[in-house]
Amino acid sequence: MRSSTGCGSDLSLLELRDVQARYGEITALHGVSLTVAEGDFVAILGANGAGKTTTLRAISGTVKTSGDILFDDHKLFRRSPEAMARKGVAHVPEGRGTFSTLSVLDNLRLGAWVQRGVSPRDLANVFEFFPRLYERPDQQAGTLSGGEQQMLALGRAMMAKPRLLLLDEPSLGLAPLVVREIFAALKQLNEGGTTIVVVEQNAALALAAANHAYVLETGRVVLGGDAADLKANESVRRSYLGY
Amino acid sequence: MANFIQQVVSGLASGGIYGALALAIVLIHRATGVLNFAQGEMATLSAFVCWSLIDHGWAFWPAFGATIFLSFAGGVVLEQTVIRPIQNGPLLGIVILTIGLLIAINGLTTWVWGGAAKQFHGPFSTAPINVGGVAFSKQDIGVIAISVVSVVLIGLLFTRTKLGLGLRAAAANPTEARLVGVRVPGMLALGWGLAAVLGAVAGVMAAPSLFLEPNMMQTVLLYAFAAAVLGGMDSPVGAVIGGLVLGVLLNLVGTYVHWVGGELRLAVALAVILGVLLIRPAGLFGRTAVRRV
Ligand SMILES: Nc1ncnc2c1ncn2[C@@H]1O[C@H](COP(=O)(O)OP(=O)(O)O)[C@@H](O)[C@H]1O
Ligand SMILES: [Mg+2]
């Protein structure tokens, strides 16, 4: 059961029904079901190896799955990452996926691959969010600092003007100040209408930003609901918030 | 001095051919990690196609244009039918496949056109032109011009167009490229098509001075590999410059170091390259990968 709060609406943008995924012999997802409404900011929490990354991969088509995935209330068959990108799903993978040998500007241009062209307005928008990228358009992405790379990864996703933005542990290994900057940007994007699903180890941070959350344990959803309710939940507090 | 300049220009002409073929090799290597040993025979096949068109009464330039187009299509088809099915297999398997392809194409050209060397009349006369007291061969100047134009066009395609951006992205990080929506398999096929085009340019430019026969590009392929290694296996600019340097070097060594003569030229050139690699293992323009975790 879910009630919609904040900027979420009842129109479901994404639905996973009993999605299973495996890597060879290892089953990573044993039937994950979850719903993301248009405009939602959803956090996915869970311990290492719980299947958070695999869940995002299932959505973006980078791992083979069984079970149903619905986008815009349409069941998706034969998903591939390129097809999902075309449908408006932008996936910022674990470890900030950037093209390390390409320049900052080329990375941003590639973000707009599914768009008709590189819109100067979108580019200006990204640079307004992250002035540090504006200062170094020709720098090779691989030589950026960790924080700058995460900004670039997010900026690249923004260039695609996604309907659904997937982020895998955006705060990992970053200084608190940079993390705050990234999450402020995410909040602003969400207020602008982008639906966001973020996987985070930092549960406090994620629950503060999100309006809905799911908790994964060994490839299953064990809890789901309003972020505020989960924050108050005894077991979530003990396992993920640490107090 | 005049002789020296002549030798340099003539070296640049051969070097342009090595550079074009080296660029073809580097483009495929960057994108897929595959060393395409068939690149030389593919170029020979293109030259034969051009020769046949001319033999059927076509003028050189239309024949050259059609050859470029057919070579592009041939490269794309080759990737899709022969390379793609084993693309994800072990690298050694793919390398052996390209060697098999070399033998197969060589057999095909011998079967269709015969083993005897054919005279290939290029678009440029071999007559000399005088510039400030130095006589240059028109053919050399023409070959340099064509090589430069094709390499520059390929360069502009890669650096100035959306398609080029997709090609570079697919080569740099295929997984990531798919996530932003780039159709990576299509890009790889396109890469093979472009490499075949560069090979065709090299083959057709080489044919007038080398005589056209099925083994024509085998030595050239060796030089092209040497040029690619010299420039840095992953640097397109390095491949081209490596080709030019090698062409000039071979010519000068052959002319001025008499004990070397024609037979030892390749050995001397390879020794020089070895020296460069001892000092710069990644080649002149190769980058050691920058990576941050
Ligand atoms: N490429 C892979 N090959 C084999 N097993 C994998 C691979 N990726 C993840 N797994 C396994 O799948 C399970 C879920 O992993 P993952 O989705 O990465 O978890 P999380 O992101 O929550 O840490 C783990 O048991 C992990 O070991
Ligand atoms: Mg993970």
C-alpha cells in the first residue's frame, strides 16, 4: 500500500512485477516488485550484495531478467540499454560512469545522444548546476576529481532530459560538501519533474531526500513505503540508520 | 640538397600509404582490440576492383569513387558476417580469424584476377615537375595529397560530427555507450567500413608504383604495423605520423646508407622503432591510460 505525498502522483511511470535476475549460477534478484510514480523520488536501501545495483540494471536493460517490467504502463519486451535510453531512462552507474578518455564536453554531448541535437540551453543548464564543469570543458574526464566525475555523470544524464533518472550510490567516496551539492541538484531536478530512483548506502541522506523508499535484502523487497514512515521504522533505524 | 628533398618527398608519398593503412589498423584496434591482419589483403582486393572498373572502360576517378563505396560496404558486411559472431569470444580466436581472412582474400584475388602482376595506371603521371630547381614526381605529390585529404576527412568525421562522437564512445567504453543510447554494434560495423575505405585509398595509391598482384600489400602491411606501433597503437594521429616518419626514414636509409641497400631497409627501420619503444613503450603518441577509481 502506498499513499502519495510530496510531488509524487498516482500515475505509475515504472513498475517491476516479480523481477528475477541472475549472473550465471548466482541469483541476484529473487522476485522484486516495486512501483515508481511519475514525479517520485525513490530511494532503494539495502546492505552490500542485496541486489540494489542489479535492480537498477534490470530497469535500464543491462541485465537479463524474468518477470515483468512496465514503463508508462506498457510491458517491455526485448529491452536493451539503448532502447531504454531512447525511452527516457538515464542510468548513472555505480562508480560514476564517464568516458574517461573523452573530454568533459564530449561526455556531455554524448548524454544528449538520444536528443535531436546538443541544445545550448541544456548545456548552459548543466553548467549552471555545476560551474566546476564549465571551467574545464576540454579536460579528459578520467583526470577529474571524484566529485567532479560524479557531477559530470549527473550532468551527462541531465543532457538526455530523462523521464526517469537512475543513480547508483552517487555519494560513494565523496566529501560531504560535494555530496550535499549533488543531492541539492537531484532535489532540484525532481522538483522540475524528473522522476528519480537512487540507490544509496547512506540511508539517512537518501531518506531525507526521497519521498518513497524500498528496502532490499538478499534480492527481495522486504519493506516499502513513505520515506518518513521508513525513517521512523524500528528495524530500518537499527539496520541502516545506526541509532 | 635537391636530391635530399626529392627523397624526403618520395618518402612522404610511401609514408602516406603506410599511414593510411596504419590508421585503418588503429581504428579497428581501438574499437575492438583486434589486430586486423587482413587489412592489407582487403586493400589489395579494393585495388583489383578499381583496376577491373578501369579495365571495363571507366575513367579513374569514377572508378575510385565506386571502389571507395564498395569497400565501405564490404567492410561493413565483413564485420557483420565474419567478425560479429565471434566478437565476444577470446581475442586470440579473432586474431586467428583475421589471419584466415588474409589467406582467404589472397586466394580469392588470385583466383579471380590471376597471380601475374598487372600494370595499374594511376591518375597521376610519373613525369617530374620542377619546383625551384628540384624535380618532384607528379605521382608522389598526388599520392601525398590524396592520403592527406582522406586522413583529414576521417579525422573531421571523428572529431566534428555526432557520428564520430558515437564511434569514439563505442570504442572508449561500449557498456557506457549503450547506456546513453549509442548502438554499439552499428558503430563497430561502421568502423570496419571506414577502415576498409582507408585501405582502399592505400591500395589504389600503392598499385601504380608497386604493380598490382595478390601479394602487393603484404610488405606495406608490415610497414603499416610498424608505423602504428611507432605512433602508439591507440593513437590515430600517431599512426599517420608514424607512417610518414617511417616512409621518409626508409627512403633516406635506402639512399644514403649504402651498406644497407634495399634488402636491409626493413630491418634498419624496425631497429629504429625498437629504439623508440625502449624509450617510449607506448609509442610516440600513445598514452598510458589515465584512470581514477
Ligand atoms: N557481474 C556479476 N557476476 C556475478 N555475480 C554478481 C555480479 N554482480 C553482482 N553479483 C552478485 O549479485 C548479488 C547482488 O549484487 P548487487 O546488485 O551488485 O548488490 P548491491 O548493489 O546491493 O551491493 C550479489 O550477491 C553479487 O555478488
Ligand atoms: Mg551496488
